[in-house]
Amino acid sequence: MIRRIPQARDRGIPDATVARLPLYLRALNGMAERGTATVSSEDLALAAGVNSAKLRKDLSHLGSYGTRGVGYDVQYLIYQISRELGLTQDWAVAIVGVGNLGRALANYGGFASRGFRIAGLLDADPHVVGDRIAGLVVEHTDELESVIRKRGVSIVVIATPATAAQQVCDRVIAAGVTSILNFAPVVLAVPDGVDVRKVDLSIELQILAFHEQRKANGGPIMAEEWPDGVVM
């Protein structure tokens, strides 16, 4: 049985707030490991890289307002955010595409502690099928629907080449999965009700390159500096 991931926006929490909750949770977990019992909104905002007014508004959506002069209870706020994100449950995840990136994801030890269990690894390459990675045997993508059904997979990570990503996406949706993390360098077409998070490392590098170029040039690139053929 595939369990649905709770949608925070169904309870009136804005998407932008949902996107920041993991930042708060990461900062809070670090504080808890250091033995911090309470934290002010200013200190938590600084650790998460946001302004304190935005943080207080975000946390108010969870019904958490802190205590004047004391701040927020770290452990309770961890629980509140974890519950809102669905991390108090165990989520079965399948990774499709076990190349270098897929293997790195499978071997990452941080998923389990955050409520995500890798339940299946799948690939179309017969030379990869049968390999054992992080305690799991790589299965052929022909078994995708069966793996999803039998292991209750709720989230699928697509780490295939771009040419295969849409077909894999269509299959996992048809199998009942509505939450997809896409690492393939392509925009996936999905129906309403399906959530896709896109991770494109090359785009992030290009954005960093843009900022590096601006810093190196001492400011924005002027029109006369554009290469020939570049038209606005």
C-alpha cells in the first residue's frame, strides 16, 4: 500500500514556508546535538539564514509562537516541524537510475535518520542489475511497478539520463506514486496532484558562475560587454 505524503499547503501553509521548514529543522538538530534547550527567534533565524520576522511568521503557521523572553523549546519545535513535514513516519523511497549519482544517493547515510528508507534500486543496464549497493540488490526497471506496489514506495527518485526520465515518470505515476524527486536534466510533464521537485546541479553551478563573473567584473555586465550575437 502506498502512503500519501501529507501536504502542508492543504492546511494553509504557504509553499515558501514549507521550503524553509527543512532549514529550520537542520539548524535545530544542530542545536539539540550541542545541548541547547531553548533558542530565540533571532538566533534560530541567523542559523537558518533568514530574517527573524520571516521565521516568526513561518512558525506561527505551525501554531508555535515561542515564549516571550525565553524563545522556542528546541526539542518541541523539532517535533512540530518534523510532524508537519511528515518525518515522524517512515517513507519508502525507490531510486531509478543507479549510475554515479544514483549510487551516491543510495550510499548516503543521512536519509534513514530523517525518516526516509531506501526500499529499492532499479536500473535498465544489465551490467548494473544484480549489483549490491548499500545492502540492496539493484533490480531491473521492468520490476518498477512491482517494487512500488510490494514495498509501499511513496517517493521515487529519478536519476536516469534525460531521454529515459519522462517514461519512468509516467510509469511511477501510473503505479500510484505522486511524489517525485527529479535529478534528470529535463522538465517532467505531470498531471495535477503530482508533486515534482527538480534538482539540477548544472543550473546551480551556472548561477554561481554568473555571480562570480559579476564579482570579477566589479558589477553587472554592461551591454557593450556582451558577446557578438547576443540580443536582448
